[in-house]
Amino acid sequence: MFTVRMIQHIESQADVLSGQLMHRLETSHECCGLLQNVPAEELKRHTYEIYRNLSNWLTARTASEIEQRYVSLGSRRARQQVLFSELLFAFNATKECLWEHLEQDGLFEDPMELIGDLNLLHSIGRFFDRVSLGAAVGYEKVQRKVRESVMHIPAHSN
């Protein structure tokens, strides 16, 4: 189903990929609030875990497990006061670092493996779509709770 060689390569390069992503986030003006409000070690650990366990995320986890994980992450980032646009930028940067790394390492060159590679890339794309959607749901839950608590504050009587 998936190109085993490509998945193994990604997982073996998790540290490199995570480092490249952290550099991208640190040098980007699109996510300065993310870096101010979330400890760098937490970001690095989370991105490393995605890359290192990619085969598990793509083959063993259900859509609802991915959603549950990223609803929780979206809620956490909202509580950390990370802008939603910064959260989405980080997800997109995670995927872009992966694509660029695979292209640089020449893993798309063998035409006989193209179908397997396309299936893998499609699965990775679906995974990141689920990640973004789950995080959005969690983020919005926190935002709704904040709005509701502001609207239901009892008026002080003098």
C-alpha cells in the first residue's frame, strides 16, 4: 500500500526533519506568537513525534483517533493564546518540510514506484487535513467557552 522505503526514510530522518521545521518556524514572521507562547522543546517534541511515527499515524490510527489528538492540541494552543493562523502555518510548514526533504533526497525519481509514492503522498495529505480540522475544532471549543464566560458574567450591583 505505501512505499515502505519512503516511510522508513522519513522516520529515520525525524530528528533532521524536526530540526529543519524548528528553523523554519524560528525564522518565519508568520508564527512569532507560536514561538513566544509554546515552549520550543514542546514544539520540537511534537513535530519529532509526527515524523518518527508516521507509519503509525497513517496506517494504525483511525480518523477519530487523529481528530481526538488534534482537537486536544487545538484546545491547548488556544489556551496558550496562539493565533489560529499561526497554528495552521505550523501544520503547513510541517508538511512542506517533509515534501522538500523527500524531493532533496531524490525519493521521487523511480517511475516504477510512482504509484506507491502517490498513494503515500495522498495519505500524508489526508493526515495533515485531519490534523488541521481537529485542531480547528479544539481551538474553536476554547474560543466558544471564553465567549460564553464573558457573556455570562453577572453584573455588579452598586
